[in-house]
Amino acid sequence: MHLQQILVLTPNSLQVHDVNTKKLVERSHFSVQSLMSPTLAQTISGGVAYGDSVLDVAHSIWVYKTKIFALVRTLSVPNFYFS
């Protein structure tokens, strides 16, 4: 990634788009649910307080030397990187 690219998360993928050309540069399978709290569904039944569940979210995504890294909740997400 560089300064003229943006990162887009969809329900099933992580995408890099070029701002100038408005084209998709690269796409990788990625489950956005891996960023969500695993206890969020339990707030509906009252099993977990919403205030507690909402703090249980992994949402760290960063870029270092053109590589994208994501902190996720599960190890079942395949490893990926963009060059």
C-alpha cells in the first residue's frame, strides 16, 4: 500500500483500491466477523451486558512497509499480505 491507495473491508474480503485510477489493486479473502466481539450475540438474550461486549472487539489494522496487518479474534483466518 502507498498514500494513493485505500483499504476497503467488505463482509468477505479485504480490498486495496487505487484512488487515482479508481481501480481494484488487490483482493484477499477476509472475514470481517473476525473483528467483531464473539459475545455480541449474547447481548440480545441478556447473557452479557452490551457495555461489556462492545469492549471485546479486535479492530487493529495497520500498514507497515507496504504490508497490511490485522489483529483478529480467530486463528482460522488465512494469513495474507499485500506487496
